[in-house]
Amino acid sequence: MGNDSDNGAGSYRRFLSGDDDGLAAIVNEYREGLILYLQSLVANLYTAEELAEETFFRLMVKKPRFSGKSSFKSWLYAIGRHVAIDHLRRNAKLADTRVEDMAEYLADETDLERAYIRSEQRIRLHRAMEKLIPDYRQVLWLVYFEELSHEEAGTVMKKNSRQITNLLYRAKQSLRTELEKEDFSDEEF
């Protein structure tokens, strides 16, 4: 959990006590990671940006209670996941859209993503992850990119630690297969 969760929780407490700078600090700290996490769910960067804004809007308007049982980050990402699921339910046909059909969107990735994914290896890894089923993308993203514990990832995904361990194992196997198709050597990964 470390400073990251303390800073987010502290900023949230400041916001709840009337300091709008607290919310601004949360947005600055978590926006980029939240967008890329949400993209792992909806496979569309522009939609992910809108869902991240909606997540922060829910914090601002509904002011949900943060219990402190998980890190602030995993709590915030769980809210984002609910927002994404609501979106996918409202737009069922979007959930059926395959990543391959969205090649134009993916080819036109924004500067935000380019800044985040700096090296060619990361870009290839990201492309391979886009081909995985959503649960695999999500668990890999939470554990390896967002560095959440298995327990925290379980909180976000509503799964127990053992289910996360099993899912992670299968996700890594699936990712390795995709990377091999792209001739991405194990040394690079």
C-alpha cells in the first residue's frame, strides 16, 4: 500500500472536508493509470478516458465512503470497474466488438498512451495484451502494471486470492502465446 495509498486517502479526506484541491490531487495522481486500466476492460482509449472522467465525477458527487480496508488505488479502480461494467451493459454491442475490429482506433492512440508506453517492447507487450480475453488483460494490468497485490486485485475484480492466482497463471500462459506469435523473446519480457 505504501505512500501511494496514503496520499490518495489523504487527498480524499481533504476533498471530503471541503478542499477541492484534494480531488484535483487525486485526478493528477491516478488519471493516467485509471484510463489505461479501464482501456483493458473496454478496449477503447477514448471510451476509457470518458469512463475515468465519470469515475472522478462519481467521487465528486456521490462522495462514497473509503473504509481503508484496501489501498485507495484498488478502491478507486473498483469504482472505475463498476462504471465500466455499467457502460458495457448499456452498450451491449460494444462488449461484442472484437479488438481486431477496432484497429483504426488502436492505430490512432493518443499522446497520453505514447508517453506512458515509451519503448517498442512495451508497445508490443501492450498490443499482445489487447488480444487477451478481458479478465486476463485486467488481472495482468492490475498485478504487473499497477503493482497491486493479489488480494487488492481480487478486491477490484471481485475474486478471492486463489482465483486471482489461477487467473494470473492462465493469463501469463495466454500472453506468452501471443508474444511468441509476435516473436517477442522471453529475455525481453
